[in-house]
Amino acid sequence: MAPITGPLSGTDKATVAEALQGALVDLVDLSLVAKQAHWNVVGPHFRSIHLQLDELVALAREHADTIAERAVALGVNPDGRSATIAGNTAIHQPENGWIEDGKVIATVTDILEGVGKRLRERIAATDEADPVTQDLLIAVAQDVEKQHWMFQAQR
């Protein structure tokens, strides 16, 4: 089997691989947490939050795929296995059972703030190592920060 190679090597490749894997973990877990909240939200604002969470899930899944495919293009194996996500996530997990709509908004707002902060750290880390990856991370951050604003505005 021929390995996939890419234009980066050494420290640059390691830096970018770490940034991409971290972003992948965040995005996969964000999609899972948002879907969990989507299924369990209750309250007077159920419908609008339920639909907004589906938008967030779709966004996270789309960006996760782009991030994983960027890793592959660089010769890095993305790892989206459930054990990897569970063992490496920095996302606080929501409580089990029904979740009141206001609590969903607060939880998702906090999660998006954390994901956005980590994305900005990865953007800074990839500045010299790989501007192409940095551009992808910037696009993800733009969408995450927009979602953060939209959830935060409902608090």
C-alpha cells in the first residue's frame, strides 16, 4: 500500500497535524453534543432551539469532514473514532435527560466559546507552518463564532 504524502515535513507537519486533530475532535464532539441537546431540549423555546441545534450539527459535521480531508491531503491520518473523541475532548458534556431550553442555550454558548478559543490558538499555531490549513481553521472559526453570537444573543 502506498502511503499518502504531502508538502509538509518535520516540525511543520507535526504542528499542523496536532492542530487539525484537535479541531477534528472539537467538531465531532460539538456535533454529538448539539445533537444530544437537540433531542432533549424542552421548554417554551423548544422549536427554535431544536432547529438551531440542527444547523449547528450540520455546520460541525461539514467542517469536520473538511478538516479531516485536509489532514489526509497532508499525509496525516485523522482519527475520528469514538474512543479518540471521548478520550480527547475538551467539551463539557451536558447532563443526561431533558434539558430546559435556557440551560441548553447557556451550555451551547459556553461550548462554542471554548471551541472558538481553541480554534484561535490553532490558527496562531499554523500561521508559519501551513497558511492553507490556517485559512481552513479561520473559516471554521468564523462559523463557530457566528453560532456563538447567535446562541449568546438568546441568553
